[in-house]
Amino acid sequence: FFFNLGNLALSRALGDFIFKRNTDKKAEEQVVTAAPDVVTKTITEDWEFILLACDGIWDVLSNEEVLKFVRTRVAQQMTPEMICEELMTRCLAPNCQ
């Protein structure tokens, strides 16, 4: 029994029911699962910000590049919404900047 997962994007784990048909396994044991990895952290004054992004960002920029991008704009007192817009534009339409 073989699945070709080459056409499956990680962010699509909420769908793709074709990969979740094994009735002998629980939902989190299927070939593809929507069960998240959860980490609990205590937020302190030392935290600058929290950044969540999809593979559309991480496929284009490294952790360090995103951090520099966001820090620069936070220092310029840009709103979080504007920072997100610019980050998405940078990654999804780099020739538009």
C-alpha cells in the first residue's frame, strides 16, 4: 500500500481525506493528520513579538531574514497589519517592491 505524497502541501492537512481512510487508525495516526504539535511557553517582557507564518513565507525567507524584516519595521513603528502586508508582498510578489 503506497501513497505518493509529492502533491500534498503541509498546510492542507485539514482536508485531503483520501489520505485519511484507514479505519484501523485514529485520526492522529493517519498518513496525514491535522493534529498540531503544541508547545506552551510563558510570555515575558523579553519577548519582542510572536510570528506565525505559512510555508509561503518560510519557503522564500529564512528565520533570520524574517526576523530582520519584522524588526526593521517594528523599529519604524509600522502597524502589525502593514508589516504583514509588506512581508506577504515581499514573499509572494518580490518584483512589486
